[in-house]
Amino acid sequence: MKSLGFCLALAALASGCGSSDATTELPTDAAVDGDAPAAETGGAGGATPDSGKEGGKDSEPDAVPTDGPPAEASATCGAIDGFLPSWAVNATPSKEVYVSPSGDDNADGSQGKPLKTAKKAFSLLAAGVRLNFATGTYDCPGFVTELMAPTTSPAIVRAIDGPRSAKFDCANTSDFFFDHVSAIVLDGLEIFNASGHGILLDSGSGFPGGTLSSDFVLAHSYVHDTQLASIKCAQSQRIYVIGNEFARIGAGRQNVEMVACDMPVIVGNDAHDSDAFDEVKGGANGGIIALNHVHDMNAGGGGILVGGDCTGQQFLVDPNVDYEAKNLVVWGNVITGADSFAFRIVGCHDCLIANNTYWSPAPKAILRILHDAFASQGGTGCDIPLHNSNVRITNNLFAWPSTSIWVTASDEDPANIKFDHNLWFASGGDVTTLGGDIPFLGEATSLYNKDPKLVSPPGDVSLGPGSAALGAGISVPEVGGTMEGKCPKSPPDIGAY
């Protein structure tokens, strides 16, 4: 099975690796903030202000799109490979450095004379350099700073023998910490026992008033058993989190935490045994959360956050924003076994939640749609009010066993939320007898009490023959495909399949 690392090596041969029209086969510090679980019942994410290094100002906006995802982040019919940036896939290293547990740090790092430790290898990481880690277990490298490589010559770290063959045990004393960097690729690594976040990215000297960290790729890696988040990004741009597995993170954290990070691409990941999958907040503009499988979450855990909670105003890239997230597109995700919520929507403007599938055995609520507030510097809490605006929830399949629940838990103005073409089904029960703070019943294009005939939940929530969801959706241009990698039909099915 080819990883991105192997595709990078073969790019010049045009061997099926490349940009969105090619096929890359994917396998399935110190803390910088003080996020805590939200006060709102069952929530995840910070209800207290963020603390630590989260803020920045980009000094080169003329070369960076400010709305929507990066231009290349559009796979064909849901194929995950299409979301990898071409600069990473097509990179040709100018220097190769090899590392092996049987190596010697006094060696020259050639293939025949590899280095031994991650610390020594990472001391050589620079623009155009690729670190090739052989099968084995290594210490975590710690701090990488001021590595502003161009995308024409990225710095690459890969497991040369295939995904997860190079393992990094941080021994609860270190992590992967990148401070003021650009054009970095981490490919096929297993990272565990981090003392903080598994991977931490911030802009260091680029905040405030300088150039932000940007163009960072984490692909087909496995990050687990961390004290905080699996990956945390602060004040950066164009962060690609593609085809990874995340598990067992710190209590009250999310696997993927993006604070003041514009245009994240979070696609094709598998997350489990955690409190929630993500947050994208802090004035984040643009981004995609798509084709992720969130399942078997912790007791009281939830699914996907669309926005986030109570960012400290001093940590915003643009202090004038009035949203946690904007232009965020969330589609094609499958969420099972996340009882607190399918989606928690907080302070999001012009956001789309489309063609997702949710099933959970004992949900407390299906949607949590909440007002938010930034925390003023020197204030006593979350005191600068925000709200959701122009949030569309369409073509989603929400199913659960018959339980009496409050379906939409919210303090938001219903005028800011639009529902259409969703399917709501409580097996053996009557959805129309259930309540919510935002009306979800009686919407003319949606289906209520119509059996989606899921094949075998929670393991298989695809649509079986005769499903009411088949062909019952409406075309949504932003939805690029299905969880199965197929093009949407016309009209499309409701849900992620």
C-alpha cells in the first residue's frame, strides 16, 4: 500500500500519485491553552477563555485566499487522495537523511550509514530535506522552530517502510512541537504518550505582526494516548489533516484542535475513544471537515464541533472578527456512538452541514446549537457576545433507537439556522412527539419516521434496499462525494453514503 511518502519518491515517474486527478492510496511542549469542557450540558470544548500562545497576524495575505478551503482541497467524488496538496505529493527532496534504531548519530545519515535518534535527525531538518525513519521505536524529537520552507522545497518526515512502521514514544515527557514553520509534511508516523499535544503547531515569532505558520500536512499517521489533543494548531493557515487515526486523548479535549487557523482541511480521519473529534474556532475562515469516521467515543462524548467556545480575544489573528468560524463546510462524515451530540454548532457564520450520517444508541441530543462569546483580555470570562449566522443543515441522516430526547438543544435564534432535506428517525418511536429549542419538525422537504434501513448499525450505517433516504436529498455543490468514494447521484441520497 502506497503512503504519501512513497508517492513523493515516485512523483517524477507519474506513477498514480499526484494532485486531485491522481490516486494516492491512503491507509485507514508545553500546552498552549486551557480549554475546558463547556458548561453547557454534555458539551465539549472550552467554556473558559483560552490561555497561552494563540494569536497572530499574517503579513502576506496577498498570496493567500481568505475564503473557503485551499483551491486544491477538492477531491473527485470523495476520493481522499484529492485533498492532499500537490506541493507535498510532487515534492522532490534535495537531500535524504536515513534513520534506524541500529544506526549511529556519528554516521553521515546516508542509506548505508543511518543516524540513530530522532533528536539528531530533526537537527538536520530543513527546506528540501527528507528524514526517512526505518521500522522501529524512537524518542520524540521535541522542538522545531523557525523552519520557514517554501512549498517548492518542503521539509518531510516519513516512515520509509510504510505507515506506522516508525513509532515515536514520547514517554510522557515530550511531544512534536513546531514553532513558526511552513511547508512541513509528516507522513505515516505513529506518535504516542505525548506529555502535551501529540503534535503542536504555532506561529511563534510570527505573532503578532509577522508571517504565520502555514502549509502543514499530517497524513496517514496514528496519534494516540496524549495528555492533550492529538494535534493542536494555533494561528496558522492551510493545515491538512488527512487519513489519520486518533484515539485516547486528554479529558475534555478534541482530537483535532484548530484555533485561529484559516482554511484547515480535515478529511478521511478515524477517531475513537475520545471526548469529541474537533474544534475549528478563534476567527477561523474557510475550511473543510469531510469524510471522517467518528465512532465509539467516550461515555458522554460527542461528535463534530462546527465552531468552538470562548476564544481569548488577544489570541485572534484578526481582532475585529465576530465569529468563531466562517465558511466552514462539513460533509460526508459518519458519526456513531457519540451520545452527547452529532454536531455542536457554536459561533459559526455562513456554515454548511450536509450529507452526514449519525447513529448513536443513547443520544442526549442530536444537535447543540449555541450562542458563544469571546473572552476579553483582562476580563472575567466569556464576555464579548457572538452568535451563529446563516447555518444550513441539509441532507443529513439522524437515526437512533427509540428514546425520549430533546433533539435540538439551543439558545440560538431559530432565524439563524435553516433545515432542509434531513431524515429524522427513532426506531420504534415517533420523532414528531420529541421536542427541541429550535424547531426541526414540520419542514416540508424533510422526512420524519421514515425508515432509512441502515444495514447494521453501528458497524455499518450505509443504506439498505428500500431506504427512505435513497434519492431523497437535494444537490449541494459543496459536497464532493460519498463516504464510499462515489459521485453524488442526482438527486442525491440523504446521508454520507
